Amino acid sequence: MSLQEQFAQAQADSKNLPERPDNMTLLKIYALYKQGSSGDVQGERPGMTDFVNRAKFDAWDGLKGTSQDQAMQQYIDLIEELKG
């Protein structure tokens, strides 16, 4: 299975995890997914009153410079780990 196919499978698997991950893990999942699918962060950082989107932006921004292939593999590994 190609990396792209594994990434797509991990995305599907992420919707059926045995338990809901904590917020920090959810941010990591989001950031790895965005980095793997879109590359480096784009757009402006949301304002201080938009807590959720600001946290998502910051998590994604923390992966700047990570290749899309590396991010996809890390995403796959994380979802596999969470599946138990």
C-alpha cells in the first residue's frame, strides 16, 4: 500500500478510535493531517478570541518545514498507536 493510501486509511481509522484522545493529542492529529495534506501552514494566525482555531493554527505552524511525507508517516503511526 502506498503512503498516500495508508494516509487515507489512517484518516478513516481516526474516526473510529476506541476512545476520544485528549485535546493535546487531537491538536497533534490535526496538525499532522494538515501538514501531510497541505504542507506548511498558510493564512494568518486567528485572533486571541478564537481560541480553538488559534490553537489549531499554532499546532500546525509548529510542524513548519516537516515534509508532507514525514507528516503523513507520523500521522499514520499516531493513529495506529491510538487504535491500540
